[in-house]
Amino acid sequence: MSSIIGRPISNTQIYILDNYLQPLPVGIIGEIYIGGVGVARGYLNLPELTAEKFIPNPFGEGKLYKTGDLARYLPDGNIDFIGRVDNQVKIRGFRIELAEIEIILHRHPDIKECLVIVKENSDGDKYLSAYIITKKEISIAEIREFLLTKLPNYMIPNSFVFLDKFPLTPNGKMDHKALPEPYFSTSFQHQYLPPQNEREFQLTQIWENVLQIHPIGIKDNFFDLGGHSLLAVRLVSEIETIYQKKLPLATLFQAPTIEQLAKILQENNYNHHWQSLVAIQPKGSKLPLFCCHGVDGNVMFFRNLAIHLGDNQPVYGLQAKGLDRKENPLTSIKEMAENYIEEMRILQPKGPYFLTGFCYGGIIALEIAQQLLNQGEKVAFLGLLNVLGPKIKESKKNLLKRHWQKFSTLNIKERIKYIKRRIRWRIKMIHLRNKSLITEEQREDAPEKMLYENIMKAITIAIKNYKIEPYQGVITLINTEMDLVKMNSDSQRGWGEIALEGLEMYDIPGDHNDMLKEPYVKLLAEKLKICLKESEFKF
């Protein structure tokens, strides 16, 4: 349970930092680091533990002590203790603090006590199980609905067990081994519901094979099960093999469950025309926000951003040609922009337009804005998310500094994984650099990995050959604080000479790969909400 532990005493500094030693804003959970005159030099005769726990102070002189305690700042400046770092778990790629879920459960007026633990099914898959003592009768559906208003989907327990009291050991501690088994174990949003017909049964087999999770219920959400762009490509490819129907990846935004997907496949005359424009979240009365794909050509990673922007903000993605295997990917940024504008105008014939793009997608968004202005249209908002300016080139010194800041926060096991991951990425980039685009004959039968590499190659060629010209408008630049190390030699981060009518800059915690993931994507959405609201009043 959380508890308020107050403020730091005199001559002591308390920092709540993320995994990259960046300060976190009010309300966001991080690890407590202690600095000041009271911090010891280290552990006696334990050099390895000293190096792990006593780190150089990135904010001043001396050392910081890495406590292993999780906390967050409250609006009044007090510190709210959450739990221990070693109580964090990793499920389907997400780091989850069990105490944070328990805190939210305790806020429900009808819940007296609760405990959240990690369980494993017979296949070794991990899932969350909540044990609850209530003040009065309450349904699982009510609890889920309450949690979904407070937590991201991946933190919602998969099972709930109601108890009259918690089992205790003879010395009065919680006896986890005596807790009863959950009623169900692998349904990620609803109580497990098996296939109801042959089509749902076939789709269930495909999903379980692709996602490597068993069993999967027909109401379980593809994205909540850990589905991402590469798995989506594999999924629709297997569906096409069985049903001889080509589904665009965007179908999973509108039909993310087996039950919904089965209904689409049941339509005999279903023949969806593939297009670059993808309705990620089409509801709402506001002007749509158009989001440009990154180097992989896909827009799946914008889903969480759309969720946090809210139901009244329509969000549309612009995905690369070539994902459907029917066309070759474009190798020109100008041609990409022309194609995307054509489809955007079908949805929104006239401006003002809202545009954004992540990484390479920011360059594409910039060219779309350039062409719209040349056509006499208005661009109310152009947001570049972690996009390097044209003259910014990271030095080897800064690169090593950035990796060390991340590396120094990891334990030995995590460091080994980090090194392996960086080596794999470097090998992939070298492979991509030396790779040729596939031919039209190869495209139809190319495996998913080759298809993705082909699109990445085409986009990197397009970026390399594109010359960024000055923009007759305002550019909004949002960067993660870790990536500012790349740009510390330029206060305008490489965009000062490009944004002729002004540059607005915002920073959020995290690094490049975290920006569109929890919890940082929520902070990004809050910044974008403010920017979009201000932009509405300009036109």
C-alpha cells in the first residue's frame, strides 16, 4: 500500500527518476534516489554492490544512493511511497508495479482489502490475478470498468478472486501459497469465452499460434494480448491463406477481437480497398489529427496515443504503400506526401489541418505541410515527435554518454540483454544498408520479415534523398529528455532555421523508444492536447 512519507530533511536531496535517470513529473511513479551530505561513500568491502547502488550524481557533485523504493511526488510536494522496485514484474513486454494496481483497487469505495500477484498458466505464460475482500457485493465487470478509467489495459488483472479473509502463516504474514486458484487464468479483458462456431474456432487457433498464448477467448483484444505491427502482418497473412480474403492491417483497429473479426469474415461480399489512410480512432467532433508512419511504414504504435487523446479527438494514421504486397513501397518523400494528401482530402477536403509524425514520420509530416501550404491550404498544427533537425549529428561522445546513462541504471542481467539488443540492432542496420529492394516477382510470396525490411529500406532511401526546406509556419517539437543529449549543442535542436514563423519546444521524460509507450505516451498525449487546443484558436 502507498503511504505519504513527507519531504526531504535539511541537507538532503530526494530525486524521483525514471530508468534513464531523468526526473519525473508530479504523479508519475519512479525510483527514489537520495543525495546530500548524509549519503555514505558505499558498502564496506563490497565494490560491486557499491557501484550498483552509489552512482555519480547527474545533477551536481557527489553520489546518489539508489534506494530501490518506488514513489511519486504529490501536487503539494509530499512524497507518496508506493513499494519496492523488486516488486515490479514484466508481463508481455510491459513493466508493471503490482502495488500501483493495489492502490487503485483500494480507492474503490466497496473494496476493503486487496492483493495483486503474478500467476503462471500450464504453458508458462504470466498473468495478473487480483484477490479481493469487499465491503459489499460487487461484480467483476464493475471492478474492471473502474480500473479501466484509472489504468492502461495491460495493468488490468486477468482474473479476480473474492475472499472472506486472506490466509495467513503462523507468524501472521500473508500466505501466498494458500491463496485459491483463480476462476480463470488467461482472459485479458473479459471472463474467458470459448469459440461459438467453426469460424471463431479457426481464428482462435490462428491467434494462439501467432501470439503464442493459450487459451485465448473470443472477446480478448489483440493489442491487449501484446499484439504489434509485425504480429499483425503475420496474423492477416495466415487469415488470407485460410479464407482467401486479404484484410488490411487497419481492420484490427475496428475489429480487435476474434468475435468481431469473425463477423467481418462472414460477409460474403467483403472486399476492402486498401488505402494509406487508417482510422485509428474515428470518433469525435474535433478536427482529425493525421499521424505519419515511421521507418517500418506502420501506424499500430499510435493506438495508445489515440486512447489517451480521448474519444472526442479523431486520430488517423498514414501507413506506407507496400504493406498489402500489391504495390512497391515509395522511395520518395514528396511522392509519399502527394499520395497521403490525396487520401486525407477525401476525409477532410479543406484545412486547417493537424499533422504529426514520430521519428522519420516527422519528416513526412513536414513535407505534407509544405505541399498543403503550396496548395493554399492552412496547417494549424505541425508536431514533430523526436525528430532530429537536418544539421544535427550525434557525436560518438554523446552517443556513449547516452548509452551509459541507460546502462548505469541496469543490473547485470539487464546489462547483458541491453548489449545483445544493441548488437542485434547494429547488425540489422548494416544488413539493411547493404540490402536491395525486392522485385515485383518476389513481393507476392515474400515472408513478413522480408516485406518489412523492404519497406524500411525504401523509407530510409527516401529520407536520405530528401532535402529539408524552410517551412513558412510554426513547428512544434516534442522530445524525450534522454534524446536531448543528441542536441545539446543547439538550443533550437536543429530546427531554428527551418521553422520560419517560430519553434515551440516541449520535453517529456523517457527516451526515443519509450515515447509512444506507457507511461510516457500519456504525458505526450497531455502535451498534444494543449497544443491542439491552442491551435484551434489560431484559425
